[in-house]
Amino acid sequence: MLFDAAAGERPITLGDLVAPDVPPLAQVIHHGRNSLSLFHTFEKRFCRPADSPDELWGYNEHALRWLTGPGYFLARPHGEGEVLIDYLEVPPAKPDGWPAIKPNSAGGSRFVYFQTQDVLRGVSRHVTIGRDTKRGKPLDRWFVLCRSEEPP
């Protein structure tokens, strides 16, 4: 219900996920909780590429990353005031310290991230809500993210 209620209420941009004054390739952590019954806490880690102002790069950090992979993604503006987390593509590079980039069609990532996209909507200054889609169809899965204020 919160995802539906957030439609058009607080438009978000890439700058809400990674502030414009954050240096390129500095990570910004968003703490997450999803609607899955197990393994429901995670982090989406974002960074701004040095030469592409219209996208962010990121991956998922969680306890089962060793099994499911990092789930790399690109984030781009989507629709009216939304952001699309796109697992159909992976970034061409990454910050030092992030795990190796792997395609989402490989290994355990295939069962979690392959052919998946998430739509993010704004809830508050630090909070977004997202819904998973697979092959363009909405799934019965949601998540909430809260942006960390820790310095990069």
C-alpha cells in the first residue's frame, strides 16, 4: 500500500540517492529491508560515475552475497519522479573495495537479479520504497531503503 500511496507524492532524482556534492566513485549506502520472509535486510550501495551524469552505479550487499552474487545495477531516472534500478545492465567499472563485477545471468545471481528491474519512489528525504519487476511484470515483493548520512 505504501508503494502505491507514494506514487507522485515526493518525486525523486538520482541526486536524492547520491548527493551532487559526493565525489565520483564514492559509495553512498542505503540500508534496506524487503518483504521476503527470510534474509530481509540488505544494503544497496550506490556511486556516481565520473563521466555519466544521467546514471548511478550500484550493487547489493547482504549476508548471502557469496551465494547470489553482488547484483550489480545501473540506476536511471524513470517516469515522473521515479528512479529505475536496472539489473539488465551492469556498470563498466566500480569503486575500489567493491566486489568483482559479474553479469546477473551468472551463478546464483540468475535466480535473484537476472531480468529484474526495481522502481523507486520517494517517501521522505532519506527514505525510498521500491517494487521488483521481472521481465516487465510487477512481482509481489517490495523494499524500503534509508540513505545513510555517513561521510563517503
